Amino acid sequence: MPAIEVGRVCIKTAGRRSGKKAVVIKIMDRNFVQVLVQGSKKQARCSIRHLEPTQKVLSDTSDAAIGKELSA
């Protein structure tokens, strides 16, 4: 089971959005991923060192599914 994968729900541990939920949208390379953070409509580039993965993985990565997960 990879810790960082597309659809994985994580918690940001650093930066101005620390403590917020984030969903991995795209893996850019071995150090960076594209995430959608709770409370933001823009995707952001994030270091995997600044993410703490949770047990949840979204099988459907559509905007509606991600929005529903981040609002909960």
C-alpha cells in the first residue's frame, strides 16, 4: 500500500494551511504532489514531507466527491 497515491486524503502539517485536509490529485515527481486543500478552490503543489496520510482513499476523484470529503 503506497502512502501517497492519487485520491489519498491527507492532513497538511506545514505552511499556512497546516491542520487542513487535502486530497492528492496528481503525483508530479517523487517529492511533490498536486493537492486540493480544504477551504481552497485552487490546486496547489505540495511537498510530500508536508503531508500526513490518513487511512481514507477516494476511488472517485471528481470535483463533487472531493468537495464532499473536504466539507465533512
